[in-house]
Amino acid sequence: MHAARPARPGGARVARPALASFAGVFSATLLCFLAIGAVLPILPRYVRGPVGAGDVAVGVVIGAFAITALVSRPLGGRIADHRGRKAVHTWGMLICALGGALLFLPSGVPGLLLARLVVGFGDGWVFTAGVTWIVDLSPSARRGQAIGIFGLAIWGGLTFGSVVGQAMFTLGGYDAVWAFAALSPLAGVVLARTIDEGSPHAQPVAEEVAAAELGLTPAEEAPGERGATPGPERRRWVPREAIRPGVALALANAGYGTMAAFVVLLLDQRGIGHGAATFTIFAASVVLSRLVVGALPDRIGPRRTAFGAGLVEACGLALVGAANSWPVAIAGAVVMGAGMSLVFPSLALIVVRRVGERGRGAAMGAFTAFFDLGVGLGAPFAGLVASLGGGGNYRAAFFAGAALCVVGACVGWASSRDLQAGRAYAEAL
């Protein structure tokens, strides 16, 4: 018989509110990213159709949100450290709603750029405050998995959002899609107001309760997390701990920028079609892979997981670029989604393990800014490659994106060498 575990006074009181808050943050974020996902497969058609612009304009419009998100993520992380995660998360959704409403402006590419810049600012606050909030609510031994689960709100929004966007476009044209992009984040705001933020300073107690439920001892927690304190590095705009993992994330996300901006145009050009459905399958692969293998960063380590995931993503992107039929394009989308599903949580876990609680928002804000940097540079870069040789060279754009993913995998492997050395030193003691 198993020995009865000693009761922890107040354990249920700590665990249940944390779980409810986790679910609330997840759901509110999902509503916001449904709006973002609904717009993605429609914007390229709108730019090439009613607006009458070219491939470079498509890449710029799709990636423009990254410019403001690049600034808003570190800023939002620092504000979240001082004013709370809930406030930043809520204001971010309000800003995203405004960005959706601005899509109605009949101002061509400049109007679309304005709308995307506003959405980027709000996206940065929602993402950064949300993921930091989730880390606060999670036990150390499950943080990689928790980050991955939170990421399902992003990819779930992109997956079902693209379906909703396509349906809205079929039923009511572009205006119906723009209206959904404005209203869905507002629903997230209403939900967020009901969430109990809790106190991140009480998190060590919650972690001990969760660890006891899992049968873990404090020695089994990730090394270096509790003892980390905010030193001079925490006051830098981009903390050192976030730089190398962030560069790896940016390179991997350049592949995502290529996929989002040009998969519809690539498959239309090749006479295959179903580009929006292919993007949906890609995003669904991210979601399903997170559910099936989301614990890998915690189990085999974030370094190995990030390296392997980056290579798998590159293979999938190249397969989509080489596709001559829809089954091949689907296979590439599935492979790419499986790889990309683990890139962010693996690299984020490296950052989380290096910083203390008080500097967590700033570090995660800086790290997630590289997410947008990858899209912001990757989508226009893919558009530039596609425009070479007379334009429409979408296959070359996908191959170039795959090459960037390979480089990102190598940077991800190198980015955690000092973390591995620190772990080996701790184990030797």
C-alpha cells in the first residue's frame, strides 16, 4: 500500500484558484487570437485584390504588426512586473479590438499598415502578460508544459480563426471579417475582468503544493529558478538571458512569416489551391503536437527539443515549397507545425530558468519580442525573394525560410550551453 501523503493546509485553496485563473487567461487570450487568425488568410487577397498592391506589399502588411510588438513586448513586460499581469493583458486586448476596427478605413496599404501596427502593440501586451501570468501560476517542474499549453491559445486562435475568417468572408465579405476582428477581443476583455490575478509573491507556496501532488521534492525542481535574484542585468532593456534564445526564436519564426504571408499565393500559383485550408492544417498540427508531445522540454531538456524542433520545422517548410499536389502540401504543413509547436516553449523555458520572479516579465517581454522580429523581417524577406527574377518565385521564398529555420536550430542548440554547464555543476555538488 502507498503511504498516505501528509495533508497540506490550504493546498486546495491555493491550487483551485490558480487552475481557474489559468483557464481564464487561456480563454481570454484565445478570443483575442481568434480575431488575429481570422484576418491572416484574408489580408493577402485583400492586398492583391481590392487594394491592387504586389507581393512585397503583402509581406509588409502581414509583418507590419511586428514593428510595434517589438517595442510593446518589453515595455508590457516591465509594466506587468510593476502594475500586474491582468492590467496589461486587458489593455492589450482593447488595443487589438481598436486595430480590428481600423481595418474598415478605406486608405489602401497605409490604412492597413496603421491597423496592423495597432494590432501589433496590443498583441505584444496580450502575449507577454499572458505567458508571464501563466508561468506565475505553474509549478517549476511543469513550466515548459504550461508555456506550451498557453501557446495553444495562440495556435488555437490561429487555427479556428482562419476557419472563422474564411466563413465570414464567404457570408459577408471583407467587412464581416473586419467586424469579427474588432468584436472578439472585446469578448476577451469581458472574460478577463472575471479572473482573479492572485499574487505572484505567493507562488512558491503554490509550487510546493503542486510539487507535493506530483510526488516531487524540492531537489527535483529546475535548478537556478528560486535562487535567481534581479541584478543589474534585469535592468537592461533586453536582458542578456533572453538574447540567444530570442535570436533562435526569430530565425524559426521567419519560417512562420513565410507560411502566413505566401502559402495561399504559392498554392494558387501552382494550381493546387486550398491555401487557407493548408494554413489551418499547419496551425492545427501545432495544437495537436503541443497536446501530444508538449512535455518534451521538461522531460528531455529544452536544448535538445529546440534543436530537433527547428530542423523538423525547416523540413516541413521546404516540403510545402516543393509541393506539386495538395497531399504533399498537407504533409509539409503537418511536419512544419509539429516542429514549430516545440520551438517556443523550449526556448522560453531556457529563459525562465535563468531569471528570478521579479524580473520574469521583463525577460519574457524581451524574449517574446523576438517572435515578432522573426515575422516582421521574415515575411518581407520572403516577399523580396519571391519578387526576384520577375516576381512570383514563391518556391524560392519557402526554401529561403527553411534555411533560416536550420540556422535558428543551431543557434538554439548553442544558446543553452551555459545552462547545461550550470546544471552539470549543480549535479556535481
